[in-house]
Amino acid sequence: MKKNKKKNKKKKLIYIVPIFISIIMIIGIVFCFVNTMPISNKDSKVILKIKEGSTIRDVSDILKEKKLIRNRLFMLAYIKINNINGLKAGNYSLNKNMSLKQILSILKDGSNIKEETITITFNEGKTMRGMAKIIEKNTLNTYDDVFNTLSDKEYIQSLINKYWFLDETILNENIYYPLEGYLSPNTYEFKADANVKDIFEKLLDQTDIVLSKFKDQIQNTTFTIHQIITLASMVEGEGVTLDDRKNIAGVFINRLNNGMSLGSDVTTYYAAKIELGERDLYKSEINSDNPYNTRSQNNIGKLPIGPICNPSSEAIEAVINYTSNDYLYFVADKNMKVYFTKTDSEHNKIINELKSSGLWYEYK
């Protein structure tokens, strides 16, 4: 009986082992196949830079970070098995629809960026932090490169000397980022190897075009350009349609003329360096004595110290050609419909009605 059991076990093993090995082989083949295939079948260009002295591990980290490969350890094994060497430093334009083999072939040949151009869209209302993320994602520059350039006072001074709409105000030590508000949102074409200064100056050139249309009106107003851009950045965050924005600008100007607090949520979020909708603010942030925070007791009757985003040309127009009204309050519902009122009691009544009808926006 014992001999028969042993024979049966041996027979089972004879069948099981090959099946197990086959399964392992199939899994391995599928794993290899998946990890050599493109990340995506869609055309999605990625710009990256391989620095001099980078190791293969460094390269694999960059490719993984840029979401061009699935598995960095597999890439290292693939390179070793296929005896691939001589990956070159340089500036590259790759695509997420490229296979691992195609990517490594390009990296072996060296930099493939020469006069190639890229298209980047900067949307209205982006803060400088948002602009920096877009620059990092689409160019060879890093997020830190943007802020290192902004902290170069000599460079900023050279821009003040070059552009008529910039002045010493933007060098105030309490201003977070000197060019905040002055980088005109639009879609631009750049050389693929453009640096941060190239990008800034192309956007500033567009701002020149936008503001030049209103130059005569700007010179005849009581507001400085910096104040106009600051107001426009608030209007950008508070309204959607041109008519609403013009009325909102009118409300802000009425409150300034009456020595009232502007009490704008968008300025309070910016003061705390929190993107609107990212999270609720803490009480200490709401009450913070920050020159950007228009809810601060020390900022009653004042604009924030500078722009809180980069406004659209429409928001700038809304401030320059604002609607003169007698409203002192406004509030928007969750559908961005704006309600204007003249008194605090009317304002609170609208808020209660919006809450009861489910139209009050609640942050999640």
C-alpha cells in the first residue's frame, strides 16, 4: 500500500511540476511583454533632460517619474540582459506611446531636441505655483527652477526696466512672487529647450499686448497698474461671466471707497498658500494678519498687497471698465450664479436661501 501511495505521489508530481513551471513561464512572459509595451496608445509627448554623469539607475528613475516606463527594476534587468550601454546625456522629446525598446534606442543615439517646438497652455486664474507645475510638466525646467528665477532680484529688475507695466512695487519683500499676476494666460509655442526666462518673457510680451489696449484708460484712472492687476486677479477668482465680473469689480471698488473690508475668500486662501478647494482653512489662517488676507482687521479698506493669480484679459477689462453700481455684497451659488445685494441683511438672506435650496457650495 505504501509503495502504491509513493508511486501515486510521484505520478502527481510528474504532472504538477511541468504545469507549475509552465504557469511561471507564462506569467514571466506576460510580465516581460507588459513591461516592454508603451505606457499608453495615445500621443502624449514628454520632455526630459538626462544630465551629464547620470547613471542607468538615475535614468530609470527619471523615466519612471515621467511615466514613460512601468517598472524601473525591469528596465535595469532588460538593459543588462540585452547588453545595452552608452545611454547619452541630453535633452529628449519622448512619447508615452513608445515602447521600452524605442525609448532606449533614442537614449543611445543622444539628444533628439534641436529646433523642435512645444505648445503649452496656461489657463486663466493659475497661481504662480500652478504655473510652475505646468512649466515643470512640459519643459526641461524644474518646479524649483521657476522660483529660483523669481528670487533673482537682478533679473526681476531687468524686467522692470524692460516692461512699462512693471515697477518697483513688485520687489516688496512681502510679495510672494514678483511676477504673480503679470504672466498672461494663453496658449504659447516655445522651443523645446526653452528656459524659465524665455517662458516668462514670452508671457510678459503677451501681457504688454493686453495692457497696451487699455493704456489710455489706465493712465486716466486713479488706480495704479499693480492695483488694477490685483483687483483683476480677485475678480478672476470670484466670477465667471464678463457682466458678473464687471459688477464684482464695482462692488470691490464701492467697499474700498467706503473703507470696508473686501472680505474675499480667494485672498485668504492665497495668503495661506492653499489652492481654493484644496481644503477648508483653519481659523488661524482666516484671521491671519497677512498683507494678502482681506479678512484681516489690519487690511480693512485695503487691497491685498499684490495679485493672487494670473488673471485673464477679460478680468482685466472688467476692472478697467467696471460697472458702477450701489451694491456692497455679492455671493455665488454652487452653479456660479452671482447674487448682488446692498445690505448685510439682504446678503445673509440670500445665503440662507441658497443653503435651504441646496445651492450653497460646501468644500469636501
